[in-house]
Amino acid sequence: MPHRILVINPGSTSTKIAVFEDLNNVFTETLRHTNEELAPFSNVADQFEFRKSVILAALDKHEVPVNSLSVVVGRGGMLKPIKSGTYEVNEKMLSDLKNPQRGEHASNLGAIIAADMAKSIPDCKAFIADPIVVDELIPVARIAGHPLFSRISIFHALNHKAIGKRYAASIGKSYADLNLIIAHLGGGVSVGAHEKGQVIDVNNALNGEGPFSPERSGTLPAYALAELCFSGKYTFPQITKIITGEGGLVAHLGTNSFNIVEKRVEEGDKKAILLSDAFAFNVAKSIGASAAVLKGKVDAIILTGGVAHNTKLMDKIDEMVRFIAPVKVYPGEDEMSALAENALAVISGKESPLEYN
């Protein structure tokens, strides 16, 4: 009998779920949550019962009995830095997610809901895989320009790793044998230098580093940001919104959709053209920096994420970086199947689960 796997991927205003039988997708659905539905909850952890009930209703609609599940795997959240892999959810992990010291994020709910559902099902396991805090930075990559600061690893680890492995398989090689530069282009942007299966350098894609994105400002001029912080015009929460949530395209053009931006580009909108070119410029510049990290030994450059669906935009980036290595485009995200694949590898005995401590 195939293993029936429930995948849970919570986002800020939606919860994406999928059921797989081994790696065959039975269904995938995005459960959207209105601002009115989320308004009563003061923090992410308080949304637990609400989101769980929505998931159970969706399983019932698709006629998937809860007790038929072999494993529940959730997207990992803001845990302490950990190495890449699949982790069985334990009490230490749940404690760190319910009492977050490293920031609230909707993905924190993935493990919490997975563990709660699994405990009611005989022999069912709960896992997370490659959360956003995967940390493989080499020592020199951690050094910032002042000892009060250090660079940290927060990026789209799950999609980076999944796409890296998929590309490697497509050319008959192992991910661990390749040097890759992978740029995830979505609501946030992360550009990572993958050296033989390790992401040895990557920008903090959540808290203000790297290229700007549809909703994030990326690296801002430090002195000007400091002046803004002490101008008396903004509160700390407002500043954090400028950095993440209301920066990037939202601030410049009033939209977080590159589809809309590219439509405006086609219509000759000069501001949209400038911003589109600036985005490509910044992503290409980060790719060039990653090439230096890898000492120029790059097997391929991979562009992925939702923004990668915009062919003309990808062509702009390709034109700037193809001298480094061949450019491959994998539009969209492979997070749901990646989570299922990681869970299946463990429950089928191909890999051992890691312990969070």
C-alpha cells in the first residue's frame, strides 16, 4: 500500500495543503483566509485551532479520512539555525515555535498542526524538512562590518534544495557533486552559492539583505535607514514593514505582482520599465557575487520561484549572467512535492530523520 502523506504549508493569508500517495499527488488546494477571519488572533500561534479546522474540513471535502494518513509534514518555521534535512517534530521544536524567540512567521504553524494531527493517528509521524533557517554558511560569510552584527541564514531553503536536486537528476549527476547558483524569485528573493551540496553563502531574504522583491526592500543604504529610524516619523513596527511587507514593488509601484508590472512595461510605462530593469540588475549583481564566492567554478545558474514565470524578465537576467554559466529556469515553487519527497524518504527507510535539540 502506498504511504498517504498530508503536506501543510501555512502562509500569511493562506494555508496550502496537499495529499500524496507516495509521490502521486491526490490533490492540492490553497485555503485562503480573509483579514476578517484572522483579525481576532493577536499572534500566529493563536491561529492554530482555526487553521487546523479549515484543513480538516478540506480533507473531509476531498474524502480523505484523517486516520488514513501515514505521515503529516509541515513547512518548518523560525527555529534556531539547523542543518539541511528532515526532522521529526519533538517537544523542543514545538516549544520553540509556540514561544518564538527568532520572530513570528506563519510557517511556524506547520509543525504545530502536523504534530497535533499525527498524535491522534496510530503509527503516524510528523516531520518538517529544510525550513527557512537552514544554515550552511562558511565562517567568512558570517562576518559583518561591525562585531555587534553578524550575517545569518534565512532563505527559501526548501525550494533551493529541491530545485538543485531536480536539476542535478536531469543531467544524471548528484546535487552534492555540483556548484550551482540558485536564485529564488518570489515574494522574497534569495540568491545562494551552492558548493557541492552546501549553501555556503546566501542573503537573508526576510530581514533586509540582497535584491529588492515584490514586497521586501532588500539591502537599504544603512546611514539613510538609521536617520529614518530616529526621525521620529516612524515607529519600530512601521520600519519593519518598510523592510518586509511594504517595500520593493509595493512601495515603488503599488503592486506586489510582477505580472502587472510587466504588463505596464509592455504598455510603455517608464517607471515600470525602470523598476523591472532595476530588479534584473540587482538579481544579476547578486548572482555575480555568488560566482566570486564559488571562485568562478559554476556548473549552472538556476532561476526559480513565482517571478520566474515572467519570461522577458528572466531573459534580462540571463543576458547579464550567461557569461558565468548556463542559465536554467524552473518557474514556480516545488515546495509541496519537496516536502512529500523528504517525508517519504524517511518513512521508506532511505534516509534517517534528524533530531532537533
